[in-house]
Amino acid sequence: MVGGPLSAMFLKLHWLGLSGWRWVMLLEGLPALILGIVTLFYLTERPEQAEWLPAEERDWLMGELAREREARKSHRPAWKALGDPRVLLLGATLFLG
């Protein structure tokens, strides 16, 4: 509701030698750029390093990740899934659809 009218307003701008469509691109990309930089400093690589996460949530998350790792070890290799009839049917459906 707000983005469309704002973009239309910015399209009419001709300021600092830049046309309106360039202002739209700059102003719409600016939040993503800022949040990307903040993310680099705020987020951590592993849950045990996340001081911003409550201890009980951190422990739960580490337990879930460990369970997923164990479950993944017991499955067959991914390339063997290509022989599964369900995968072949899905591939044919997507190819022909």
C-alpha cells in the first residue's frame, strides 16, 4: 500500500543529476544493504556463539541440529534418489507441465 505510491513519487524526482528510476533503485536497495551489513556483525556462525539467544532456546536449537545430523547420516546418498519412481514422476510432471 505504501511502496507503490512512494515509488511513483520517487520516479518524478530529478535531483543531484540522477533521474527518478535511479532514485527508486537506490532507495529500495538501501534497506537491504544496511540490513546486510548489520547482519554481518549481529549474527553468529553457530548457535552456541549466539549471546542474543536465551540459553534454553540455544540448547534446544543445538539439540535439534544434532538430531538432524544423526538423521541425515542414516539416509541413502542423494544420487540414489534419481532412481526413485516418485522423483522420476515429479521430474516428468515438471518437464511436461
